[in-house]
Amino acid sequence: MMVGLALIGFAACGMAKGQTPEMIAEAEAKAKATAAAKAAPATRTLATGTTIDVTMGETITSRSNEAGETVTTTVDADVKDGSGRIVIPAGSVLELTISEITPAKNKSQEDGTLILQVTNVTVRDRSYPLNGEITSLSHTLKGRGVTVGEVEKVAVGTVIGAVAGRVIGGNSKGTIIGGAIGAAGGTVVAVHTASRDVVVSAGTPVGITLTGPLKVASP
């Protein structure tokens, strides 16, 4: 009897506050959603077109570097979202992958080739894939001089000259003259085809523009 009266009193109290079972269930659902939102890390987003200024952390040269290698850069200044919140702090490491690198192989070739792909950025010890393109990067060409490869070209020229001398002169004197001409011609070829390496020095500024949005977990 007393238990029944207690239940009736509890229901009456709830009704007095204007709460129905549906309202109570809705409130509980909202509370669970709020708790889940607080538990999940919030993110901050950089929009497509955002620019990131970085500094090359190491030297790249077509004389020693190869396609497939990864090079690191350092973010120069805080990169912020549209609300002014920091998404990528200054000092974060941004990685680039060398897709292609070749020297200028002769003097008629104005420049070598260097293609860098933007891959990822590390923010607070967590790595994020990055979609972007390099919009500014300065480099130099450094001559190799007559390297082993170029000496081979000189040797080829000498041999051709010697053979031509024998064919044309038909005697030892012709061979000597042909060989001398061949050697001189080979040297000229070597100078003309001397390779010049593409070089991007450590400390070089690099400009990157995002080609897709970047979401980073809030601190």
C-alpha cells in the first residue's frame, strides 16, 4: 500500500515539473551526445588555397639525391584557420618526396629537372597527409666539370678520331694525326656536354599552397 502511494507521489512530482517520459528520454539522449562530443577530439581546418611558408632543412642535389627520397622542411610561422586559431604551429615538420631529379646534361639544355611532392606534416607528434603544391622554390645549377662520365666521352672521341685517321691516312702518320684530332674533338664534346646539377640549398625558403583542406586535431 505504501509502495503504491510512493510511486504515485513520484509520478505526480514529475508531472508537476512538466516532464513526460518522452521528454526525459530526449534529455538523456542529448546528455549522451554532449558527453560523446566532449570525448572526441575537436578539429581545426585549413581551407584549400591556404599558403604555408617552410624552410628547406637539407640540401638537395641531382648529383647525389634520387627519386623516392624524402626531404624535410620546417614551418616558418603559425598557420591559422579562418577564425584565427593555430592549426599548424611554427616549427612543425613538413615532408616532401622527390618524384624526379635530373641534371642539365648539356649546355643547350637550360635547366635540369626537380619535381617535389608534398606528402605530410607532423603536428604535435601526429602525422597528417597533406595535399598541396609547391608554388615558389629557388635553385641553382652547379657545373660538375669533366667528371668520370665526361672523360668517357673524351675517350670515345679519341677512339673515333684514331679510327678515322687510319681509314683516311692509311699509314702511321695518318693514325697519329687522326688520333690527335680525335682527342681534341673529344675534349670539345666533353666541355659542351658537361653536366650541371640542380641544387636546392639547406635554408632555402619554399612556398606551398594547399590543393585540398587539412584537418588537424585541436590541442
